[in-house]
Amino acid sequence: MKGKYTRLTEPMVRENGALRQATWDEALDRAAGGLSRIVETHGPWSFGMFSCSKSTNEVNYLAQKFTRGVIGSNNIDSCNRT
């Protein structure tokens, strides 16, 4: 299906129900704000991270450090059981 889809090259944010282009700083601020609101409202155990076993050790390490150190949750899993 080559040519049917257009690849996004800029971050998009939702405003008044519609998507619009945004800067990377705005998009990252909104993502961080959303995570903060969830943790403040529902606690750190409301957050979970799933990391892929096919990722590098460094990526998996970073995922667990973020989940445990920044969010405060031990809810992290991967498909390493095979």
C-alpha cells in the first residue's frame, strides 16, 4: 500500500477536538503534564510500562529507571519470559 499514507514529520497536539502541528517542546510539555496529572490524581500505581525484550539492554534499563525513579511505580513488564 505504498503511497496511501503520509508519514508525520512534526508532532501533533489535540486542541478543541482537532489535531494541529506543534513544536517538539510543546508536545513534550503536554505529554509530561498528562503523565503528571495521572499520577497526581490516581497515584503512581495507575501507570504501567511495557518494554520489549527485542530492545537493547540500555533502552530496557532506561524504561525501568523512568518507571521506578520518575513515576514511582514498579509496574513494568516485558516479554522476556520466552
